Amino acid sequence: MRICRVLLVSLLSCICMSAERGQETVTCARCHQKQASTQPGTQMGHAMQVPGDNDTLRAHPELTFRREQYTYTVKTQNGQTQYIVSDGTHSISIPVVWSMGAQAQTWLLDHNGRMYESLVSYYPSIEGLALTVGDDRLEPKTLEEAIGRPLLEEGVTTCFGCHASNAVIGHKLNLTSLKPGLTCEHCHVDAGAHLASIAQGDWTVFPPELKDLSSEDISNFCGQCHRTWELVVRAGWRGTSNVRFQPYRLAISKCFDGADPRISCIACHDPHQKVVRGASFYDSKCLACHSPAMSAAAPHAKVCSVAKVNCASCHMPKVPFPGGHFVFTDHDIRIVKPNEPYPY
């Protein structure tokens, strides 16, 4: 106990001295070193990228794409990127400030005081540009329309709210407080108040423990950006395009139980770590329910008669996203039968 008190006093002294001197800021890494060291490297940590910090655009200094009479060029030089649309006679050039996405990237463009979603996006599978998902139905008649899809205020706050931290305050966009990507305070509400209280020597203010939420509540929490079951149903997003909405897909799984922690998002995915792509990593997660011992206690949790390894490779198939140049793992966990229609 004495050692703990000494360490606590020492930590508080360092924090207070740092705050007084203005040389160092109290950060989550002081106590949560492991999470803070890996989370910035995750896809969520790179959900938004800004000029000078975009390796993808740096590695592809000039990207081009043509659709009908319009030519699109995304040119990067000296850490700055321009999104250029030309009809062969005239052109519009807009600075790229906000790149949305860690791998595939779509750009939000501010032109004459109006926000647009770029009509073309970068896709790593083709290492080039193609139409932005969902924008294939747009048929621009003018150069202005060819920039992309104009966004209403709600659409803008939704984009920034899911790809950046401290970007939406009081349901309003606030670019001055914006931090690119998802930082600790994006998911851990009141993390700022927690840090401020520690700086004052008060250890009574803590963010809510997300790990204590039920599987249902975790699904809804993650679904704020990844889309909830309710939102997908209300919006009528049917067909293979909803494969990217993991909370919805998981919820329609036969084995989903909103009260069972073994089937929650964080049972399989640590948001502070990069997503593991290998199917074998998830075998232990599957066998937590579908093993002989567990099946005896819960007969509905059947044991696979085919294999006990690489479960996800069969029961969570890879589904090509229509027109998106990438593939998603379907989180509707099921027995997949040949040539069966996509369940939605």
C-alpha cells in the first residue's frame, strides 16, 4: 500500500508540475500506455487524414479518372493535394483538406461555401480512382455538378462525426476543435473531464465503462457509425450493399443474443488494435459457444461437424461490395449453402 501511495503521489506531482509549466499535457497514455500506443495506428485512428499526413496520396502523386466528358485529377505536391475536375474547356480546382477513410478514401470538398462529397474516390484494390460508392446514379449536367454530391448540413455533421473527434459540438460542426481520426474522447465520453480532474488531483471522475455494456448496447454504440439494426431497417437498405453495416448483420445472425457478452462487437475486436484479418484468430471466439462442452449446456449452440478451425472462413463469407472495389466479411453468422440468395 505504501508503494502504491508513493507512486500515486509521484504521478500527481508530475501531472501538476507539467500542467503548471505548460511543457506537457496530461494524456490518456499516462495510465493507459498499451491502448494509447496502438490505437492511433488502427483504421479508426486514421478514419480522417489531413494534408501532409496522407501516405496514400503521397504514394500516388497524380491520380486520374474519366467519366463521359469529365476528367478527374487528384494531384499531390509538397504535401498539398488538389481535386481537379475538367470538362475539356474549363476546370475547377479545390484543395483537399479532409480525406475520409484509412484505406479507401473519399474527399469532402468545400467549394464556394458548400460541402460536396467527391464524385470519385481512391480504392486500394485498383490503386486508383473510381466512382464513389452510391454516386453511380448521379448524372452531372454542369462542371459544378460534376464535383460530386452536395451535402446537407446533417450529412456533413454525420461524416465529420464518424471520421473525426471533437468535430461536432451541440449537433453543430466545429472545425476549430476537430482532431483527425478517432481519438480516446470520441468513444470515451467525458475523457476530457477525467483528464482535467486528474490534473487537479481529483480521481473521482471517470468515463463510463464501455466493457460493462450489454452486447445489444455495444452493438448500438458501435452502430452510431457502423449503422444499427434499427437504422438499416428503417432506411430500407436491402441487398448486398448492407454487408458493410456490421452491427446490423450481426444482429440478424441466428446466434445473436443481446445479453450474451460472447457475441458482442468487442468480444472479437479490440478497438485499440488493428483488425486481425486471419480467420484462425477468431476460432477461440467461435468455440466459446460452439464447443462440445458448451453445446451440452446449451443445445442450440451446435458443434460444427465439418471442422474446428478457420470457422469464420465458412460461416462468415466474404462478400464483394457492389461497385465498391472491395470485399467485406459478412457478420451474419450462419451455415452458408451454395448458390443461396444473400440474406438480408
